[in-house]
Amino acid sequence: MNLEELIAKYHVPAPRYTSYPTVPYWDSTFKGVDAWRDAVRFSYNESNSKDGISLYVHLPFCESLCTYCGCNTRITRNHKVEEPYIQTVLKEWDLYKSIFEEKPVIKEIHLGGGTPTFFSPSNLETLIEGLLANATIHPEAEFSFEAHPANTTEDHLISLYKLGFRRLSLGIQDFDPLVQLIINRMQSYEEVKAVTDKAREIGYTSINFDLIYGLPVQTLEGLEKTISQTLSLNPDRIAFYSYAHVPWIKPGQRRYTEKDLPSIELKQKLYELGREMLTQGGYVEIGMDHFALTGDSLYKAQIEGSLHRNFMGYTHQYTQLMIGLGVSSISDTGYAFAQNEKKVEDYTARVEQGIIPVFKGHHLTPDDRLFKSHILNIMCKGKTNWEDSTLQNGAFQSGLDRLQVLEADNLIILEPYKLTVLPNGQRFLRNICMALDARLWANQPTSVMFSMAG
């Protein structure tokens, strides 16, 4: 079977596996806030002194709607929302700190959105100083933030650098003006270069660019220019994502129709072009959708076998406990997940009542943890094994049976107690993991839940 036939065969809705179980398959019998507090306390006591904890802070506000975006956002030009929101996030953090029996050790902070640089530098300083108050910073701590190139100022960069931030992620998506117009994401190459150059001048040690293939009206010529311009700026790592078309979840994507999207064949050519240009430009493919220079920590983690994946994507850092703060944020204790209220008003009301604002979650069963370990291994290491009898069960055997088809298509090798992803299978990681996804196969969706693989 040639590559085009494989792509057509495996072009099916599939999770991105930033967690297992994936959010649509979280158990509806979530035990509530008190059980969540117990899960956080247990994980904290088990891991804080050794690994520290990670904080993800969701800052949802944007001045305009990027129509391709699948994130939870609130569109406003009213910057008076900044201070109340930050105070609410800090109150939420206080609710978590009341659970802890000692000072939390902060190993990782990531500011996502929305648009974190919607917030003024002074308000971001208030946020970070509040998070770090009465906490210990881990000696290997890394702080990062996402930024819109069109509104990230020198003051933003300086303020966050002084607070310990060394990683910056710029949402580029595509430099083509026509693509930018239809997705309502306008930033020039000159703006991106200015932010990149200034960040390096200040001392940032890792800069990531987000690029997307499969966007509406995207062309090979336009993407080639985008990649060329990206290579000229030499970011340390690049996330090269497949556009996720989910208009049933994100109505903003209805600004265009499926007719505006590249065909399956063109989308594949876009991916091949980008992948080839990036690898020729000195970048190494990392897991799924990511590329890094050989001096970057993601590359080193892949070589050392320590690459990890969580709701924030790939990271070389690992903490068992990740606390999500802010509206819609997801937390992970290693044994349970929970998600915050999705509306700013609901989130704020819960926090003001002194209640951790989670509204749904999932406590992992022993079987969940089994499948989670295999899926993480496949996504991060390109292999997994089950020599230990505790890493297999009846449902796992059914997954192995489903994997026979992928082996026949030369995407993986199945050996006694071992699976290895072949080079041809790298782009089909979502499909490989899906074959093992016991919850998905036990309750196959009757409506579309996920974006298309590939």
C-alpha cells in the first residue's frame, strides 16, 4: 500500500492523546470537589519534595477571535477584566495551597490562553509574584508563556524575564496574508522577527513557533514561504500541527466552509513539504507534530528517553502533579483529572464561594493507568513493552489484535511483548494509540468528537 492509500485509510477522527482517558471518555461518576482535594493531597504528599509541581494558568482573553482556534477564549477589548481575573486566579491558588502541608516546590509554570500578552506587564507581574509567594522554586524550574507577536512588547519580555521566564512560544500559524485574513490572525514577518530578536537580546534561551498545516486557502507556495521565513529566524523548536476542524465545537470556524480547506491530497503535500523543509533545515522530528534543533532540551529528552507528554504538549520536564488554574484549565494528579468551569462567570462565582472550581473529572482505574502508560510510551518513545504481566489484560489483548492491521501496513513491528513504531508509522501515532484505546472501543462514538488524524 503506497503512502497516499495509507493516508486515505487512516484519515479518520482520532484523539490527540494529551491525556488518557481522553476528555470525552472521562467517567461521568466524578466524585466531586472533596474527592478531588483528597486526590491532590495524596499526589502532593507523594511527589512534591521529589519532583515539585507544575502550574498551568489559563488566561482566556483575546481582543479578536482567531477563527481557526480551538481554545477556550473570551473576546473583549475591555482591559478592565485583567485585574479581577488575576485576583480570582490567585484566590484559586490559595484554595490549593490550603491543601498542602508544606511549601509547594514550583518546577514549571506555563501561561496559556487565550492571549497571555493581552494582560499588561504589571498585571502579569502581580500574577507571577502571587503564585511564587510562600513557595519554593525548584532548582531546575522552567517558566514559559504563549504570546501573540502583534501585541507582545519589550516590557512584556523584560518583566517576565526578570521573574524567571526563559521560554517563549509565538503563535505564527502561517505568514501568508490571505490565510491570515481568513483565520483573522494578523501578524507580519517583521513583527515576529522583532519579538524574536528582542527576546534573544534580553536572554530568552528557548523560542518556539507554532505553525499549522491544513488551514483554509493554504497553498504549497504560501507554506513554502512561511517555512523559509521561519527557518531564517531559527527558533529552537517548532510545533507543526494539523489544523483541527471542529466547527460543531468552535462556531468561529464556520466563517469558512470545508470547500475552503485543502483536500486530503493537498493537506498531505503541505505536511510533506513542511516536514522536508524543517528536517533539511536542521530540525529533528520529536514525537508527534514537534521539531527541535539538536541543542534543544526536547531533542535531548527524546535521545535520553525522558520525553513526557501532558495537556500542555511535549516537555522534557516531569511532575506527577500539575495544577491548572483559571477558567477551563485541566489538572492532573497522576491518578485523577479535573477540569475547571468553562465560563468566566461560573469560574469566578465558585472561587468567590471558597470552592475549588472543578466541574468534571475522572479518577483513573488500574486499567486506565495500564493503557495510559502504553499510550505515553508510544507518543513519547515510539515503542512500548508488556513483559511485566501487570502491563497487560484482556482489553489490552484486544488492542494487540487491532494492531495487526497496522503491522500489515508496515507502520509498526509487533514482537513478543514489544511494539515499535516504524519510520512510516511516525505520522500515524494517533491511529496507533487509538487501536489500544480500550475506552474508545468499548463505547464507540455515535457523533464526531475528534478532529481528523493527519
